[in-house]
Amino acid sequence: AAVISQQLMQQHEAHLEELMDVKESAEEYEEMIELQIEWERLRRLTMD
């Protein structure tokens, strides 16, 4: 039983690390989109 729970813990930790990676890249992606929006807004202002 101890071996099984250890395996489960390792799987769980690996899964958590994957989730954290996904979360980080999602936050970076959001920042990128915000920068893009800001850039578009500034471009429109300078074009007028």
C-alpha cells in the first residue's frame, strides 16, 4: 500500500508541475494580448 501511495504522490506532483507550467504560459499569453491591445490603441491615436 505504501508503494502505491508513493507512486500516486509522484504522479500528482508531476501533474501539479504541468499545471503550473500551463498557468505561467497562460499569464504570459494574457500579458501579450494586453500589450497588443495597448499597441493597437496607441496606433489608432497616432493615426488620427
